Amino acid sequence: MTIGNLLKEAIKYLKVKNVEDPSYEAGLLLSYVLERDLSYIYAHPDEVPDHQLIGKYRAYIERRGRHEPFAYITGECGFLDLTFFVDRNVLIPREETEILAQSALWALGKSPAYFDPKIPRLPKKESYRVLDVGTGSGCLAVSIARHCGSAFVDALDISGDAIAIARRNAERHSVANRIEFIKADFLNVSINTRKYDLVVSNPPYIPENDIPHLSDSVKNYEPYTALAAGKDGLIFYRALAERASSLLFDQGMVMAECGYDQGEKVRKLFSERNMETYIIKDLAGIDRIVVALSPGRFC
Ligand SMILES: C[S@@+](CC[C@H](N)C(=O)[O-])C[C@H]1O[C@@H](n2cnc3c(N)ncnc32)[C@H](O)[C@@H]1O
């Protein structure tokens, strides 16, 4: 079986299974299995791969045909300029969350590729304490620590399995010495009394009743606890707003990602607690990140 024929077979199969962009997906998976870049795959249609690799490729194509996300099949996902281990215990890091990571780096005095200049920056300090609520794969905690050498991060998650993955990612990117992992339920008010300069969070934010309407690749594969957030999807923002004054230093800030239609509701939860708020839009112009400055800032 040649590369060209393998691709044809896989594209036909993925089309029948209603996978979006079957040609691209078939090529990408083959490039992963053969450990060659895409241009090599397209330039060598007559090459015959080893039969074990053909078997592996067909098994992966079958999994993709069942709408298992590409990142779970390969076990990896890119986030900013880093590659993260992922498995079914963690949400696959999303592009929107890269905006949160970059906004956090902006607040910490760095110069990321994407930032909103109207967002205030934290006062200059030798070191910063950062809390990542719902760390999952650790994509936020690890990329913040990696790109800001003065950041000391507490990465909190209710899932011990997620924390194990986040810890591997911290080790992979040589920042495990500046990240403390905390297995805890953020909704339980008795946890954690430390203060932070910056609290970042991409919490679960999907209303429970919306979960059955998500795509198969999300609802059948990604962890329910990473997605669902009570009746209205706002429980984590309420908890963040309620606890902001005890979690933040006087000049600290919260940065939280939210759903496409939640920006104003989330902003209100913080502004009702006397916090100055901002909304950062994503590249599609959708409200994505709510920034809230410590209530202590106005004392
Ligand atoms: C939407 S995922 C975000 C993961 C990662 N930060 C990212 O941006 O890709 C939310 C995370 O919150 C965690 N989580 C859910 N409920 C929690 C709770 N009560 N306390 C702490 N973490 C929780 C989930 O396990 C999941 O890892």
C-alpha cells in the first residue's frame, strides 16, 4: 500500500464518518505516524510505508472516524510556542485560551504577540504570585511560568489525574520548580488563604443543559468536570468574584476566560463587588476574557 493509496482510503473513510476536513486530517495523521512533515507526505505518494506503521495509521483513522479528537490520538497539543501532553483526563487547550495566557503575560510586564493595551499591568515586582484555577493540562500555569521567570504559580484542580498531566507538562518545560500543584475543590470556600498578584482561570462554563448539544468530539471525549458549570454556567465566576478580595493583594487582578455570550454577565459579577472591569475580545471580536482589578485598589 503506497502513501497515496493510504491517503485516498483514509479520506474516503473520514468523509463517510462526517469528519470535518478529511483530506487535511488524513494527511496530518499520516505525517504524525510516519514522523514526516506534511509536505513530505504529499511529495512521496509512491512510497510504501512499513506494514506495522500502516496498521497503526489505520487504527488511528478509525479512532478519528469515531470523532475522537486528534490531540487525544496523538497525546499532544500545541499551545502558544509549547507542546503539551494531553489525555482524556484534561481539556484540550483551545486557541481562545492562548489569548488569556498572553493577556496574563502582558499584565506581568512581558511583551506577548497579542495584547490589549488598555488592560492595566501589575505594578513592577521582583516576583509575582499567580494562581491558576482549574489548571487541567497546565497550559496556562506552565506557559506563564515558562515565559515569565519571576512568576511563581499555584496550579489548582479538583482532578488528581489532571494534576498528574499538568505536572508532566511542567517538567517537560523545566518550570516544575516554580509551580506548586494543589488538588482542591475551588467551590469549597474553606480552601487556600494565600494572596496572589494575579488569578487566572479558564473554568468550566457550559450550562449543564447545553452539554448534550455539544459536538460528539467534545461531549463524548472531553472530561465532563472540565465543561459543566451548573445551571447557568456561572458558578465559578461567582466563586471567583466572591473570593477575589481574600485571594488578591491590594493591586492584584483576576483574568477569567468566559463563554461567547457570558462576557457582560461575568463582568457584572465582578463590578458588583466594586472591582474595575475590562473585557478582552478574541480575534473574531467575541468577548473572551474578563479582567477585574482588586477591590483593594480603590481603598
Ligand atoms: C475548562 S477546563 C480548563 C483547563 C485548562 N486550564 C485549559 O485552559 O485548557 C477546567 C478545569 O477545571 C477543573 N475543575 C472543575 N471543577 C473544579 C473545581 N470545583 N475546583 C477546581 N477545579 C475544577 C477541571 O478538572 C478542569 O481541569
